[in-house]
Amino acid sequence: MSNKWPTKYIIGLTGNIATGKSVVRKMLEHLGAYSIDADALSHRAIARGAPGHKPVLDAFGQWLLTPEGEIDRTKLGKLAFTDPEAMKRLEAIIHPLVRQAIEAMINRASQRVIVIEAIKLLEGGLSDSCDSIWVVDVPAEIQHQRLVGKRNMSQEEASQRIQFQGSQADKVAAAQVIIKNHGSFEDTWKQVVEAWKRVNPQSDTIQMVKPAAGEFSVARGRPRDSAAIAELVTRLSHGARRLEQDDVMAAFGEKAFMLLQQDGKTVGVAGWQVENLVARTTEFYIEDSLPVEDALKTLITEVENASLELQCEASLLFLPPNLASHQGTWKQLGYELREPSTLGVQAWTDAAIESAQPNTTLFFKQLRQDRVLRPI
């Protein structure tokens, strides 16, 4: 165990760009770990009003500002990734703030196993606080394909990003666990589960309380439930969304599914994810015959409980018209009808814009007052 956190087991998760670190982090979250995205924290550290905003402008100039007063991360990235000295200056500002936020999150986490995802885990010194180093590895040509195909980078920009980073071979050499992420989602999942069992051998011993007849309960879906989830969504959406098992398996790399159950049957599902301490629930499907308000309250309460376990600051619901119309229920649960621009915290606004769904209405609820990286 780490000397700094003797009651916790800290996994440092790294690997170069486009290797799939976030997918592996999400998998560990599904298994019960608390995960921290250090790169997302670095973005929050330089947001307007955050402690790194002014130091970055003082170091690099007002030309980085957008009309809204935010630092344009694309401009900043182009500067940092073409000038090693600029990268060093930038990291000297951001790294101490990110480390401060990580320490606060670990201290208040209830989970025993903590995962810190950081592309510069080894170079930035975070590895010194870790009990185990996990590295996600893929061939360089797959990194290149992902950057061009999924992130819309040019061939030249993709090559530059890959070449600018520290040696992937050095990361692999430092690893206690290596996850090969160039096959199927299922293949990667099996590797993660096997490594997890060595870290947390008691993880499958939780006893569930059986609800009374007719009562609702909620269970967190697992990849083994992917065929059932695909069938449920296809059926409850009346064919508007036709999912196959492989579609759901792939979705597990970025989100979780909360399953609403009654009398041993799954009667509803919510697709939900947490990024950057913001919970976003983007999918709701419930059996037509159910009392909708009771079903929604049960499902959303469990989504919120799981979000609070992950230290979320805010919950965003993207509701289709038939569910948005239950405004009394949402008000009772503490949600407000909002526009992204009115949320007040840049990370919340960004999350609302990034996760917006067609033909849905945004409902917002602040889950906790004590935020990470409060403005100083």
C-alpha cells in the first residue's frame, strides 16, 4: 500500500495518446474502483476563474483567450506540442494544481482501490504515490489510425503528437500490468478483470438484499449483461434504437447502465456516465405499463447515489419529451430545467454541450457544494 494512503491501493494508469487508457479506466470503474482522470483535471485547472487561468495567460499571453474569456485549449496545445520549453512552463503551472486536486479526491474517496489515469504519470512524478503501474499498449500504427479516424487529426498532426510524447517502450518497461488494447472490447475486458482479481480478490463476494414482491430495485449492468441490455433497449424504444450485443459491449468503454428490476425481471434501463466529476444520463427506457414516476424516482436515485460515490459535483439529465413532461417529479427530485450557458461552472457547461442529445431537454441538479479546484 502507498505510504501516503496506507488504507488504499493506488493504480497508476498510463500509456501514450490513443492507446485506450480511458476505456481501461472505465472498466476498472465498472469493477468497483474510484477513478481519476488527471488530464481532465488539467483542463479544469486553467478554466476561467480556476487557479491556473491567470498564470497561463501571464506566461503565454492574452492571445489565447476566446471571446468568452476561456483559454483556447487548441491554440495552447499547438503551442505546447511544438515547443518543449513551452510545455515545461505549462506543466510547471498545471501539475501542482492537478496533484492537489488528486490528493483531495483520494482523501475523500470511500473506495479502497483508486485509479489515476495520466499520460505523464511517470514523467510528472505521480507514479511515486502508486502501488502498481498499469500501461495500456497498442502498436504505433493503431495509435495513428485512431487519431486520424476518431479525433479528426491530419496525418501530420497525428504523427507529431505521437513523436512528441515520451517513449511508450519506457512506459511498458516500468509496468507491473500491461493491457493490450488492440483487439476486441471483450478481449480487453478479460485482461482487466484478470488483473483486477489479483488486486481485489474479494470483489465478487457482495451479498444483494432481495426486494419484496412488486418493489423496484436497481442493479448496475455488467458487460455480461450486454445481450440483455441490447434486447431491452431495442424493445423499449419500439425499434427506434436497434442495438446488438457488440454495440453495448463497445458502449461499456465509456458509460454504465443502470438496470431497473421488478420481480426478477429487468423493466427499465438508464445509460449513464461520469466524466470530469459531472454525471450525464443520456438514455432512459422504461416499460410502458409501469407507474412512470415511481420507476423514474427509483432509477434516478440510484444513478445519483452512484454519482456521489464518484464524487460528482453535478447531475445532468437529457430527457425525451415523454419524460421531460413529468416536471413535478423532476422538481421533487431537485432538478431544474436549464440551458447549458446558465450552469455557472465551465466544466458543467462543457459537459452539457458535449453530451447534448437530439430532441431532449436538459435538467440539472447540483450534487455537492465542495468542488475540486475551486477558484482561488
